[in-house]
Amino acid sequence: MVSRETPGPAPDLPAWLVGRDRELAEFTALLAGAGVERGLIGPREVPRLWQRHVLNCAVVADPAEGLVPEGSTVGDVGSGAGLPGLVWAISRPDLRVVLIEPLLRRSTFLQEAVDHLGLGARVIVWRGRAEGAGESVHGLDVVTARAVAPLDRLLDWTVPLLRHGGRVVALKGSSAPTEVEGAAQAIARWDLRDLRVVAVGSEWVDPPTTVVVAQRGAAE
């Protein structure tokens, strides 16, 4: 894939991302090039890819935040352009990631990006809807999603893919508290515990990334 757009130089990165800057820059260039050409990213997003998209996702996987445990197998539902799944896979070599995406043009981009970045040993692209993935993708430690659906629907798609004791880590905006209130029935139905809304990455992104975190049942 050839990049025709320039997302600008990489900003200063958190210390824990030292050594991952080249791969993150390559992925950002793919988003600015093929991602724009194929309609996965809007052209106006190119100048702010680093802040609004790449770092916005990366800060959630900061080991110091403890939201994505070491060695986790992660499912990214509705992965789209690989946000946050590919960003996490690049940022955290200890993770295994399944990118779940139903649309062909998006899943094709994801597979090409995985191949280009040399992530094939740890990253799988699974083409299909999350609600039909249970037989092939299950027992995950973490399931994430970004800008996919309101929380009540999102929980019905994501929680079945988790092992008991696994966690949902959903990237949300300022509407997160309201969405949590509206998802009360789904939260009870799936026996979600320790649910909280947290803001992360305030030193690196403005506004910080808002995340809804919850555990499926008791820890094993």
C-alpha cells in the first residue's frame, strides 16, 4: 500500500512507547494513504491522525493504566481501520489481537496492514459480525471497540466473546456516563462487575480518552 498523504511528523511519545515509534509512524502513513483512498479515514482527519486517533487509542493500552493486562488476547470488534486493535498490537508486543470486521474493504485493508507491519504472528483478521463470531472467537481476555455502537448494544456483541473474568474496555466519548445509565439492563444481564468510567492519557491527548471498563462475572 502506498501512502499519498502526509500525516505530519510523529509527536513526542510516552516513554513506554519508545522503540515502537517507527511502526506507529508506518501505520499512521497507511491510514493517511490507503485508509483515505478506501474511505476508512476522512481526508480532513489526516493532519490530526496522531492526536485524535493513534495516540487516543494507544494511551488506553499504557501498562501503567492496568486496563489491558499483560499477555492478554484481545478482540477488537468493528475494527474498521485498526483503531484501536492495530495500535495496541504495535504498542504492546505482549498482546495477541483478533481484529473483527464484517466489511470486505475494511478487512482487506486490515490484512494488508498486518502483513505490511509484520504482525501476522500475533494478529488475526476475522471477517464477520461480532454476534456471529462466538464459535470461532471466544474466551478472550479483553474485548474492545471504538465508535461502533451505543453501549447497550455493544455489550450484547462483545461480552459473549469474553471468558469469565475477562473485561470490556470500550473507548467512548463524553456521552459515556449517559450510555452507562442507558445500558443498565445489559449490564445486569451479562453480570458485569466493577464497572467504571475512566479518563486516560491527559498528558498526551486533549481531550483525554474516555473508557468504559467492566469485568464479566467473577475472576476465574
